[in-house]
Amino acid sequence: MKEIDQLSSSMESFPWRLPKINNELFSASFNQEKLASLISKFTSDYLSKCSTTEAENYIKVGKELTEKLKFKEAYESFNMALMISIHLHGQEHTEVATAHYHLGVLYRKQGKYREALENQKKALDIRTKALGPKHLGVAELYNEMGILYGELGQYADSLETHKKALNIRLLELEKFHSDIAQSYDNVGLAYWRMAKYKEALEYMQMALDIRINLFGDNHPDTADSYNHISLVHFDMRKYNQALETCSKALKIKLEKLGNKHYSLCYIQNNLGIYYLAMGKLDKASECHKEGLSLLSQLGPRHPEVATSMVLLGNVCTKMGNYNEAFSHLNSALKIRLDTFGEEHPSVAEIYHDLGVYHLKREALDDAIMNFSKAIQICNDIFIPKGHPSIAESKYQSAIAYQNKRDYSKALENLKESYNIYSQFFELSHPAIIAVSKTMLKVTQIQARKTFEKTIGYLC
């Protein structure tokens, strides 16, 4: 703590702690001429007294501040490390890459994924030139970039980048290493996001096996594996397995981290989703409220706060609390639009959920409009194969058209939903069965209407 206080004191008196100058210098680090001019203007006094040790200390302090969710102070500390490293070594040194890496991690934790990716790409360029393309430091950056591509909805890029990290780690590390487990887990998550569930479980199981071998069955990393596996079970409609595996993860985290750690929110939210699917609305609501409370530590505009709002809004819709539902969903939409812009899967998710909300209220045109927005966004992202989320939005659109007695449009959407689902699931999958039953029902109604019209003409 004494080290933090000393560095914080020096940062208070240092003119570069002003955000405008920080941003200007960061931008300039991509432009040698502009950077040289700014360094000449601002650094001669202070930086000439700094050494590599100071830069390393600022990195250490920034990491501790990030862990404590003190993002503003962490940003200042990492920026100090960046400026010192550039002054001492120039732009293409590995210590500069390290500062960019930590700035990127900080931005990711704040939900600023584009800024994070910009920093990681800069770090990757430096490390690849300095250390070679097969260095573990390069794998670290590929791993981080894979996470960011996933958050940005670029799932194919996420999978490719995580596999690059995995391949380097398999070459350079022993078989049972925590970093290899991390890469297996992340590749599994990338496959899960692409609805390739068999591959997802295969890689996640390899990660779990390594973590149990290294840490035993009662460790936070092992809990993360259980939580991720539960996501796949849920999407495969194996709700009891999902609930059991996720509950195991929660028990481990509570024992190891206590009940106030913000990472518990991810498990609480997943449990809420599973309870909702099983019709246990009170339990679902309780889990999402707990998740939202834990996430308040990250600030009111963080994307994960939006996630809890969406989930809580969905429970409220199911319970018939429509005003509360709309408030949560609309607030979440504003946060995600500010963070990602319109063309992102998580924005499409909220449009879909707003469609369900309007469908429940029998505002059918509003429901169809929101489902259409969700479908359009996802169609642009998941080319050419589509995605189960598109199939679900088309299925819900069909229900809305059916309620409007527009049976031709309903059948059109049902057929498209069936075709997409059948690319991902076996014919015995509950989603395909639901679509097939609805298709049969609508076909029968349409046939009866046609028959009655024909009899009317004959009479």
C-alpha cells in the first residue's frame, strides 16, 4: 500500500494526468512525428528522472487498482507506465507493448471493447516484431484479442484468434498448464457462440480436466469451467444438467471468494436464465436482482449491467409486470447502443426481447417490428449459415403473424426458422419440435380457412 500511495502522490502532481493530454499522447503513439513533438513539450523534466523500475511499478499499481475496480486511477497508472517506456525505449519496445496490453485489459473491464482492441493490436505488432510470432507473449495477446472479438460479435475472428493462442501454448508449454486450459476454454466458448455445441463441449471438457488436475475440484478456475459447460447444456435444452453444473460453480465461488465478489454475477445471471426456462419465476427474479446488485460495482453504464437489466426485464415480462419490464429493457438497450452501436448481437438480443414483450402485450405490429430489427442485425453478422437466434426471432415473428391471422406470413417465417434450426440441431431437438408443431397447426388452420372459403363460393 505504501508503494501505491507514493506513486499516486507523484501522479497527482504530474501534468499528464489530465485526460486530454493522456488521450493526445496515446493517439500520438501511433504517429512518430506527433509523438516526438509532444514528448519534447511535456516530458523533459519528469521523465528524465524515471527508470524502467518506475514503469514496472506503475504497471503493478495499475493492476491492483484494476482488480479493485478503481478504473480511473488504474488508467492514469498504466498511462504513466506507457509514457515512461516510450521516453526510455522508443515506440517499438516490449515494455511499451506491456503498457498497451494492460490498458487494453482495463478498457475491456470497462466494456470499451474497441479501445481495448486498438491497444492489443498495437501490442501485438510490437511483440511479434521483437519476440517472433511463436512467443508466449504473442499468445497472451491473441488470447485477449479473441475475447474482444467475441464481445464485439466477430465470432469467426474470435475462434481463429483463440486457436492461434492455443497452438503457440501447446508448442511452448507442458501438457497440464493453466494457460492451455484457458485457451481450451476460450476456444470452447467461441464454438458455443457459433452454436457448434459438440465442439464447444469437447474443448471445455479438456479445459476442465486440466484444471481439476492442477487445482482440484474446488477452485475458482474449475468453477469457471463448470459455469461455461452449463451454458452449452442450456442451449442444448438440457436444463437440469445446466442447473446442476452451474450450481456447482456457484458453490465453489461462494466458498473461495465470498458473496460480494462481482464475478459471482455471471453465475447468478446464468442460474436466473435456467430457472426462467424451467418456469421458476421467483427464483429467476431473485438471481437477476442479486446479479444486478453485484454489478453495481462496475458503474451504471457497464455492458454487464445491461445484461442483468435485460434478464430481469425478461422475467418481469413473463410475470406480467410490463411497466417494469419495459423500463429494464429500454435502459439496457441505451447502454448497449452507446457501447456497441446498432450492429451487434447483444443489441439484436434486446430487440428480440422487446418483441417478446410486445407479443405478450398483444401489440403485434410492435412485436413484428422488433423481431425484424433483431433478424436484420443477425443476418448481417452470421453469414452465410445463420444462427439459432435468428431462427428463434423468426419463430416468434410467426406467432405474432399467426395471432394477426396472417397465416401465409406465419408459415413463411416458420419454414425459415425450421431450415435454420435444422442446420444446428438434430430433428429431435425441442426447438425443432416446437416449430414443427406450430407449422402443422398453422397449416391446418390455413387449410380449414381455404376450405371454408371454397364452400362459401360454391354455395
